[in-house]
Amino acid sequence: MNLQMSLKKNMGKIIALLILIGGSLIVLVPLLWTFSTSLKTPAEVFADNFFPKVWKWGNYSDAINAIPFFTFLKNTLLILFPVLIGTVFSSALCAYGFARFKFRGKNGLFLLLLATMMLPGQVTMIPMFIMFKEIGWVDTFLPLIIPAFFGGGAFNIFLIRQFMRGIPRDLDEAAFMDGANRWQIFLKVMLPLSKPPLVAVAIFTFMGVWNDFQGPLIYLNTTDKYTLALGLSMFKGMYNIEWNMLMAATILIMLPVLIVFFVAQKHFIEGISISSAMKG
């Protein structure tokens, strides 16, 4: 009887493992194709061989030199760092208000905030463009940066708020007894204890800004102000596409995201787990 139960448990684990391996292969095959294509000659891109016969590592340096890569990198970082600071801080501040303050209409306001997650971005795209155009912000980085300082996004607020609700209120009361005000409690108690969701929000924001193509495409007109994601489009000509160069540049742009994710993986998993708030 025990042997049968053990076999059933092991069989379930084996099936789950096979499903995970299959799902991983589905994700990894396009990535491997991108990597292999980045090392091919133009003639080999659509050949039958999956991996190149001769590995052309020079494609990476050629891709960097083909476009103003470092100018695009600088532009991306000029947008990224302010957006990271604005998104993390403003979403944490809003989440703290919803998690700790009591005021009339709080639940209704929070439901309204969550309802904005169901609103497609295409609905607000044109009104926002018209607004930024009227105040002269088109072809500047401001439309891509300033909105981050006004709430940080409904999902980010929800994530941090749920985590903060799990932090015992005894800590607030102890801080009050020591003479701390609300602002000091937020900065010195809630923010340090909310590190996991803050890191998760930072990772989401980093990936969103780093890979953002639509925003720069709408608001940036000057080539010198392009970001890395928008700069990839320069490998696409009117009559042909340099696939090997495009894939090489794609791999280079993808690497920072992978590094950040794997370095902060522990905090990311904790950040999306609401129960981990009790560990703080």
C-alpha cells in the first residue's frame, strides 16, 4: 500500500517535471534561435542549419558600430533611473495610505484604482499625446518620465499595499510611542520592511522601461534621442532586414534584463508573495 502511494507521488512529480521541461523548451527555443542567428552570416540566416557553421562573434561589435548604440544606451538610462525612483517611491506612498490610513471612501477609491487596470492603454494614448503636445513636451524625455511620479501604476500600488497590510500594526504603535510621526514611520519602518515588493516593482519597472518601444516611438522624433528598444528598428531597411545584426543587438539589449532578474530573483519571488510580509 505504501509502495503504491509512493509510486503515485513520484509519478505526479515526474509528470509535473516533464510539463515544466516542455514549457521551458517552448520559451528557450526562440531565445536559442535568436542567439544562433546573431552569430550567422546573412546567407545562413534562413538556411536549414539551426546553428551557424562558422560562429561570427564579430557580429556583436558590428551591431554596436552600425547604430549609435552608446547614445541610445545613455538615453535609455536617462529615462530609466528617474522612472525607477518615481515609480517605486510614489507607488509605495500611495500603498501606505491605502494600507494604514482610515478615511471616508477609501474602499471605493481603491476599487476605482483597480478598475483602471482594466482600461486599455490605447484609450488614454491619444488624449495624453495631445496634452503633452500642448505643453511642448513632445520630442523630450518628460512624457516618459513625469507620469511615474504620480502614483506609479495601479498594479504596483496593489502589490505593495497587500504586503504592507500584512505588517503588524504593533510596529506603528511602537514607533508612535517613541515619538515618530506618520512620515517617519513610512520612511523608517514601512519602507525597510517592504523591501521585497519594492524590489519586485523595481524589476517590473526596469523591464518595462528598458523594453518600451511604444512610448519612445510616440514621443521621440529626433534620432539622437532614441532609446535602445527604438534603435533596433534602424536595422530594418526599406527593402531588407539585417537579421544577424538585429539579433546580435537584441541579445546585447536583453542581457541586462536577464542579469537584473537573476541577481534579484529571491527578492522578486518574496515580493509577489503576500504571506512573506509576516516574516518582516
